[in-house]
Amino acid sequence: MKWILIVAAAIVALVAMLPPEDGRSRFREIGSDGSVLFETDSVVPGERVVNRIADPSLPFGGRWIYDLAPDGSGTALTITEEGEVYNPVFRFVSRFIMGHTRTIDRYIADLQRASGTT
């Protein structure tokens, strides 16, 4: 098992790379949401990566699509978050107390801070 320390992200403290399953990359994030198992659904090198939560015991799920495109001398990153909240009580908390966009907003801010961009 390979462990990667994420310094820039405030939500994710550690990522553990796991052995592939059915030919798919897998990793475990450990952070403010506890321990979450992810699986990589697809990769188009230099263009797109799709990761999804692979733990059916959690009260939430979803996938994240990372699209890369040339942008002048750099690369534009578009992140699409498709989240699901299964439990109605947790859905209420997510919507009205935490905010549905809290995780992605913080993730983008951390990326910008780490890369020195806006």
C-alpha cells in the first residue's frame, strides 16, 4: 500500500493507493469525511479522469469528472461533481447547514492556493 500525504488540501489528510480491482485503480482518502474508498472509472490520458465513491455503506456517493484542456501556455481544469445523498436527514444537513457546494468550493480554493492561480 502506498500512502501519499496531501499538504495543500484542507479536507483530505492522506491518500492510500490500493491494489487495482477488476482492472480499476482504487484509493482511500482519509480526512474530515472519515475514510472513503474511491475507484477510477475511466482515464483518457491528458484529457479526462473520472473517480467515484466505491463504498456502498456511506450515506453519500458520487463521482468527480476532471477534464483537462490546453489553455495558452497552461492547462484549464474543469471539475464536475455529481453527488448523491441517500439519507433524507443527512440530505437536509448537507443542503441547509453544510451547503452542497462546500466540498468542491474548498477543493478548488486548495488547488488555486497550491498552484498559485485564481
